[in-house]
Amino acid sequence: MSTGLARFKRPLLYVMALGYVVAGLLHFVVPQLYGQIVPPFLPAPLALVYLSGLAEVVVGIGLLVPQTRRAAAWATIALLVAIFPANVYMATSGVVVAGLPGGGDPSAVVRWGRVPLQGVLVLWAYQYTGD
């Protein structure tokens, strides 16, 4: 990371970690929202929602602990790869998420924007694999 961007590395770590913890907890608060974007070819959507939520909380906490940060960053990348099919499914099938605040039909921009966002999130997590 260049010297100018290096000063943002630590604050961005906290933002990322908090984001995963909050997102993970939301899997337990509103699991039905997440279950709707699990591709139909995968079994036990609700169990997968809870499992991915737990994984997000664990990696978020792991990112904050210096001794586990590197492993948690790699686990974050693995998690992002694992949930990628849900983002592709949402983008390609026009999923309408019942119960979503503000309406359940995300725009095509939002649905398709989640796909490349996964790459950005992978690169973000990768920044902490060497710590």
C-alpha cells in the first residue's frame, strides 16, 4: 500500500470488521430477507443464512485481533467466494426481496452492483492477509 493510503489501513480495518459483525448479526435478526437470495439449487437456505451470518461475525471479530487477523482476512475472502452465488442469483433472476425496507424490488443497478462489489471486498480483505 502506498504511503499516502497506508494511514487509512487501520481505520478501514475497523470499518470492515464492524461491517461484517453488523451484517452477520442481521442474518439472525432478519434471516428471512437473506434466505430469499439463497440460490434454489442450494439446500437448507435458512441454515445457510445462519451459517454465513455466524461466519461474518467470526471473521469480523477475528480481523480485530492481531493474532488472528491474517487468518480472518483469508477466511473473509473464502466467505466472499462462498456467498458469490447468492449475488449472481440475485442479479440474474430479478429477486424481489419481500420485507425489504423501502420496497422489495432492488433496482437492476443495485442487484448487478453487488457482483463487482464482491471483488472490491476481496481486495479490501486481501490488504490484511500480510499483517
